[in-house]
Amino acid sequence: MTRLARLFGVLRSLAIYHGIPWRSAQLRRFYAPFVPAGGLAFDVGAHVGNRVRAFRALGARVVAVEPQPDFAVLLSRWFAHDPNVTVLPVALGRSEGQARLLASEATPTVSTLSADWARRVGASASFRGVRWSPGPWVPVSTLDALMAQHGQPDFIKIDVEGYELEVLNGLSQPVPALSFEFLAPLSDLALDCIDRLETLGRYSYQWSWGERLRLHPPSPLDAEAMRAWLRALPRDAASGDILARRLSPAPAPFTGAAPRTR
């Protein structure tokens, strides 16, 4: 039964993320402002690789991070002949080591490393039918380690079911742009992610509901306005992604000393 549930879960994910004909074009349009041709993107929680395909179509190199063995194997096979895609069968966190995956066989999109997240979100109406069970132990790396090996990314997509803050705690320098998931009943986790980002640099923020792939509001918010929006979010609101772009560092203050000439 477990094997059948897992097979059903894999097929369900493939149908959801690859079964809509126009979705690929939507993904490319949505991520084009964040992922430049010739750039580098990290897809953390790559799952069935629909974002990997979009980033490649935009001309970027991609490092796809996926700890679930079934999906890591699929990604490795699909992109085996693409030298610009690196598939890493690992999780990311604040430090290197190992962690045990909580697997949801029938709905593998919500498998997680966070037992606290599973407990809290399991009490919400939209997750009441989801069941988690102890899964495999998986290796854990960090964003810093990935950057040391592959270079600084232009964009990082983080979708790791409640483990986003742990992933960001493994990053010690600002990056140009990134996204992370938010859930209305657990908006405190998204607030913590913003706090973490703001310790690395100043960012502007927008959000996108679910898989609608539209940015709101038209003009990005600063960190405090984004926090205020999250705090006011109804608990029964839809989930989505927060997208953050680093603001240009302020110029050094003028000291009044004129440059020396010869």
C-alpha cells in the first residue's frame, strides 16, 4: 500500500505541475525579471522540475536541490544530458549534516523536514487529510556550501514546506533575488524569513498567490510594509510565494575630501 500510495503521489505531482499546456509559458514570463540569460538559479525543493525547465528555457544554469529520492531520480534522468543542470539529492538547512524526512506518500509536495510545521499545518482545514510518516534520512547541505561550489546565484527559489527559515539560516551573504513560500495560518514563519533576509541586506517585496504567477502589488513593498501585510492576512487566505529583490546598497557618504589630481 505504501508503494502504491507513493506511485499515486508521484503521478499526481506530474499531472499537477506538467499537465497544464500553457503553464510553461506562464512560468517563463513570471521568472524572466529574476532569472537572466546566462545567469544561475538555485531551485531548492525542485520536486518534479517544472521550475528547472523554466529557468533553463530562460537560458540560466540551474542547481536543482531535491531530497526526496523518487523525485531526485526523476530529475537526474530527465536532465542527464544537460550539462547546465546539476541535480543534488540533498536537503538544505542552517548547517551540514543529516536529517529525517517526514514523508507524505499520497501528497509528496508537502513532505518536510520540519515536524513542528507538520504538526501546526496539520490542524488547518486544507491539510486535515494529509498524513506524514517517518521517511529516509537525507544529507543536508547549506546555501553557503552551494555558492562556494557553483557560484553566487542570480535567483533562489525556496519551497521546502516550513523549512524555509532553516535554509535561509545557511546563507551568510545577500543574493540579488529569491522567493520563499508562505502559508496564511503560519505567517509567523514568513515574518521570520523577512527578518533573516534583512540582516543580510535591504530588500523589496512582492507576493504571488498559489500558482497564479502574478506579482502583487504592482510596486514592491519595503520590509515593514510586507510585514504589516502578513500580519493582517486572514488565516483562511490562500498560500503563495514571497519574492524579494535586493535593493542597491546606498553609496558611501561624502567625506568632503576632494580627490587628489596630478
